[in-house]
Amino acid sequence: MMKRAQILKPCESLAIDTVAVPVAPPKGLVVKTAFGGICHSDLHQWENEIRQGSEGVLRYTDNPFYKLPVVPGHEISGVVHSMGSESETGDAKLEIGDEVVIYPWIGCANCNYCNFGDNNLCLSKHLWLGNVRPGGYASFVVIPERKFAIKIPKSIPLDVACMLSCSCLTTYNAVIKTKLTIEKATARNGKANVLIIGAGGLGLWSIQMAKHILPKSTTITVADINEEKLQIARDHGCHLTLCWPSSLTDNEAIAQAMKIGGYDAIIDFVNTSKTSNRAFRCLGMEGKLVMVGLFGGQANYSLPGMIFGAKTVQGVIVGTLQTMKDMINLVAKEKLIPPPMKYFQLEEITDALNLIKDGKLNGRGIINFSSSGSHHL
């Protein structure tokens, strides 16, 4: 039997029930879930809102394809339980029992974005696992096509692997988006500065990514409101930290940050009106701001400042299937250090979401479906 957690109504405790194990679709497979990541975007989904500043609130239920109840969760690792009847094609043959991580950002397969390999940019986002399709808050998950299940290298434990499809993929893609800017600044100045805003799970992954992707002379600074999280960031290898408590004014926070000089690139994993505006003002000449976080709000930049500073602002929404494969190779080869993990049983999922809501979860929350507790099944 399959155990699952469902959102019945926004902000109400998720309902746990048991149903029959699903059957694999012809071209797909069913994965027996080992670990499921608890993403901050799951909190937005549970609350049914993403704040958009003057444009109001974006609600998941505004999407006509999104129907409650729904099984959330898009960070999924496990083992292949069953496969569909059609023969497999492609470069990665899978067998029953293989350990896999799932690429959940499934597109329509028919538009120009999907045909170009940009599944994550497909306008049919209702096809994503954990959105309309049942996701990883369940002991078994249906994957419509086998190409979206990626075999995990033996050096990556299954608990770490579940994070690869979102928190790790997003940070990898965000750092890649800064690479050309940082390389140009390094060639021009002999060094470069990167600021990472947010020392949660994504921020900690990004420190590791930046140290292996960007030039070695790059100074990595991390800002957060929580000194305990900043200590974890230092333990993960950042060079400098900035504590931005709520009592700090914007001018004080910017003056503190700018002691190092303007930043060549800034990645904002929080992305509120406050952090985004601070980030923009901290950019140096030809600096690049990469937006990731979905805390919501509205930007208020000086448009002449954008022009005269030759600045760039870019959003990042996860990454492509090929980008995920490249990232997995990096994680395996360099043995990157994951953020701290706190394990929950499925029955504790509402408590876990409330911890994230209150900012009391350091690192990454993980649902443990493995009865043995082993990180390799």
C-alpha cells in the first residue's frame, strides 16, 4: 500500500491516508520513495499564495488545472519499483531496484521550450510533479517518462540525492548565471566579489557551487538575519558574513556590505522587496543580480541607476534536465558538502512546514520513508 500526505485546504494540517500502489504508465515508471525534500516553495503551496507586491497575490488555486486535494513535493529520491510496458530508449537504461533522483519539472513535450530542452520554462507548469501531478509526499510516485529518472552515482547518498532536483539544481543554475560576469570582473580587476543573500539550504549549497564553478580568487560573502545560520555558512566555506537583523536600516545594511566594495554578482535566495532593493544598491559597475527566492514583494529600482551602472537583473527558475545531469556529476566528482538535514516522518510534515514558516529550520528538511534508516537502500 502507498502512504501519502495531501493538502485538503490551505494552511490546514495535511491529511495522511493509505491507498493502493499506482501502476507504472507505458513509457514511465513508479519509484518507491526513500527521501523527500521539504522545499520552501511547498510552504507557499500550502499557504496558497505568493505575494506579488502591487500586483496582488498569486494563488495556486487560480490555476484551473490545480485541484485540491493534492500531494505536494518535488524533491524525490528512491528506487525503481516498477516500469511500464513499452521498451526503453535513450542513453540511461534503468532496472528495477536502481537508485534514482527525479527531475520533476516536466513540460508538455510539444512546445518550442520543451523541444529546445528547456522543460522548466514550459508554460504548462501544471505538469510539474507535486503541483497537479502527485508528488513526493508519498511512499510511491508515478513518473510519466523514464528519462525524468536519473540514476544516482554511488557516491551520493539517497537523502542528499532528493535535494538535487530543486535546491541543488537551482543554486547550480544561479551560480552558472553569474559565471561570465565574474570571469570578466576577474580578468579586469584580478578578483571578484559575490554576495549570497540567505544562509538556508539553498544558500549553503550555493557556497559549495561557487567555490567549484567560479574563479578561485572570488570572495564569497553571505548575508542573513540569523547569526546561527551565518556560522553554518562559515563552516561551509564562505569567506565573509553579514548579519542583517530586522533592526538594521537599509542604509546601515548597505554601508556594512559595501565595506568590501561593490559586488560583481549577487544571488538573492530570499528576494523580498527589502533584500532585492538592498542587493541592487550593492551591485558594482556592470554587476549582475540573480533572483531566486519567492518570499514575494515588489522591486523599486532606480532606472537610471540600471543604465549608468550597466547592471543586469535575471530570474532563475530551477534548471533543465541536462543542467541537472551536469550538476549531479559535479556533486559526485567534488563530493560537495550538503546543508545540514533534519529528518521527519511523513506524519510530521505539517510540523515541518510550520518550522520553515517560522524560520526555525536550519538547513533542509527531509521526509524519511526508509524503514531501515539507511541512506542507501
